[in-house]
Amino acid sequence: MFKTFRALCFLLLTASTLACGNSANDLPVAPTIGTIATVQGTVVRADTYTTLSGVVIAIDGVTLRTGRDGTYAISGLKPGEALLTADREGYHRFSEKVVLEGARTFNIFLWPSD
């Protein structure tokens, strides 16, 4: 039984070494955890809870418009504090400081300006 166990361990070790591509020319992989942040969310009309398309979202120098379903997603941001804004004609502007780290969801509620 011990020989069988030893043989199985040897096979697993050999297979894992080959699968990892353990060559002298391999460069070490730089960790990315905590080095890139992503924000995502949905923009909703605050009084009716309906999603809003075409809202201009801006954060950390990146600007985009929400899709038909009111969603947005921005990745490749630097971790830390940033100002998140949302603008659409006919609604009060949303502006809030947020902390970016990893993937964060920020749902935004806009009030009509009428």
C-alpha cells in the first residue's frame, strides 16, 4: 500500500510540475489583487424605481453613458478615493466620493429636477 501511495504522489507531483510550465525562462507573475479597481451599477429614477439610460457617468477621468437597462461598468481604475458623478438632463446631478478597491457596485438614484 505504501508503494502505491508513493507512486500516486510522484505522478501527481510530476503532472502538476508539467502543467505549471516550470521552465527557467518563465517570468514571475505579478499579483494584480488590489492594483486595479472596477465600478459597476445601475442608475434608477428615485421616485419610480425605473432604470435610466443615457446617463453620463464619470469617475477618475473616465466618462461613459449608461446602457438601455441603466447599467454601467468601468474597469482599470486606480484604487483609492475618487469622485463618482452621474448627469442627465431633467435630473439633479449626483456626485459622491467613493473608495475604489477591487470590484465595487454603486447603484445611483437620480431625482427629477421638475
